[in-house]
Amino acid sequence: MKILYKYAIFLLVIFTVPVKGIAQESGSCTEKLKDAQTSFERGQLSRVPELLLGCLKSGFTREESITAYKLIIQTYLLEDRLDLADSVMFVFLKKEPEYQVNPTDHSGFVHLFNNFESKKVVQIAVRTGLNVSYPTFVDPNSVFLKTFGSDYSIRSNIYGSFEAKLTLNNKFEVNAEIGFSQVSFDRVEKNSFSKSDYSETQQRLEIPLTVTYNIKTFGRFTAFARVGAGPSFILNTTSSPALTSSYRNNPDGRSGNNISRSDSRIAVDLFVQAGAGLKFKVREGYIFSDVRSNFGLRNLIVNSPLNGDLNNYFYYCDDKKLHINTLNFNLGYILIFYKPLKKEE
């Protein structure tokens, strides 16, 4: 509350600077900044805020704005107006939470700066990429007693998510994510007289809870790994079947429209997740790329009797057991939200 009070004081100062005084200053904001620097060096401290406060609202480039804030802070410190210096530092860190002091900074500014910290409140990440599905733990099943083979093949689809990240320390982060995933696979089943081609697509809502470990930072790059688990809600499942006859003198091709398979699939899958990636530091955030895999824990197949169009017309039936894993290749962006705080004395 004390910091907010000081912040309010500074805003009041900005909006109550005599308009007449500002209007009398001619030239651009760049010229006013040069004039303020000259006035500061000459000890004409009262002119510095008067010259700069109007341009802080609009008119400065980012670098000019940083210089102006530092001049005003140094001015208030020299005038022993410590409350105003604190409030300006608070506003400065709201705009520049990642500022690093440099050797040319005034010692008074550095001392006050070191009494504040920019705390990471939350990080918000968005990602998109490819989602590759691959089945495991298959318990085979067939319409006929004898088949010549039943093979699965992987397919790639889309993935996208939003993620909130809480920083525990320099190494660990806790992540809560919600993502949309499209999972697909193909299966071919052959017998002595036909070949069944079956394609299935699922739309899923995935909510993993994970922990990220920052392995090592080199320059602006940081390598990280993650582990976690979560539920995957299967929103919809459709299939596209086809049948091709193996008889040369009696060719018979059959294809069908999309068939809903939601009643033959579980509603919620569970998975564990593991992955790794690399993030590149940019202003108040990161650009990142990661690879991760979800390992399905539950059998997807439920209530799949040997009847219906799939069995009788396309000579296809589900296997008795099937787990689906996915491999994600993602690109994304992380935005960091900071909160400036004054350290306890």
C-alpha cells in the first residue's frame, strides 16, 4: 500500500506540472532531454522534472525514456525528496522490469535501484506445432479367424495450447496448461480376399500439470526439461473406413462417410509427459522450441462388439486393447509479467 501511495503521488505530479511552464519550452522531446541533462549538470535541478514529465507520457523513444526517468530520480534524490524518488523508481520498473545497471549510472540511482526488485508474478506461454500419434500395447483382434497382418501407421496433426507458469526459483517452474490436440492413426488389416483401410481422428482437450527444470543457461539460451501428467478429454472420434477386394476377377471397392466412434472410446485418457527444449531470451519473455511426448495410460477401446457396418461391410473391428501416445514438436512464445517491489529494510 505504501508503494501504491507513492505511485499515486508521482502520477499527481505528472498531471499537475504547470502547463504554462511546459508550453514555454520550445523544441522536441529530444531537445528537452538534452536541455534537462545540461540543467542537471549545472545544478538547476528544479528545471529537470518540468522539462521531462510531459514527454514521459508520449514523445520519447525507449532509450530516451530510460534516460529521462534516471534523471528525474537522481534529481529527487539530490533534492532529498525521497518519496517522489521511490514513486518514480516504481513507475520506471513497471516499464523496464528487466533493466540492468551499467557503469555510467549515477551512484544514487544505483543505490535506490538495488533497494527494489522486479518479481516474476506469472509467465504466459502460447505454443503451436505438430502432433504425431503412435499406438502401443496393442492386443490384436479381427473379424475373421485368420488374417495376414494388421499394421498401424502414424499420422501428424495440429496442436496448440496456452500455459501459465509460476516461478519457484531460478531452476524450477510449475506449469498449468490447456491445449487442443488432434490425434490420428491409420490401420490396415489384410486377409485372404480383402484389405481393410481404417483411419481414425480424435479431437482432445489436454490439461497437463508439469514441472520445468532449467538445466543450463549459456548466453541468451537456456536448455530445459519437463515432466508431469494430466487428463486428456476425448471430445470427438470419427473414422473413415475403406475396403479393397483381393480378387482380380471380382474387384470390389467400398468406402464410407465418416463414422462416429465416440461410443466405442473412453471419454478421458490419462497420460504422463516428458520433454525437453531450448528457450531464447527476448525483452520480457522468451521464444522457445520444445519436443515432448505424452504416454497414454488407459486402453482406448470400450464397447466394440463384432457387428455393425464396420464389421459386416468393411470387415473391420477394433483391437481388444490400444494405447495412444503422442510426440509434439512445438514453437512458442513466453511473456513474463513482473511486479516491482521495494525490498524490506
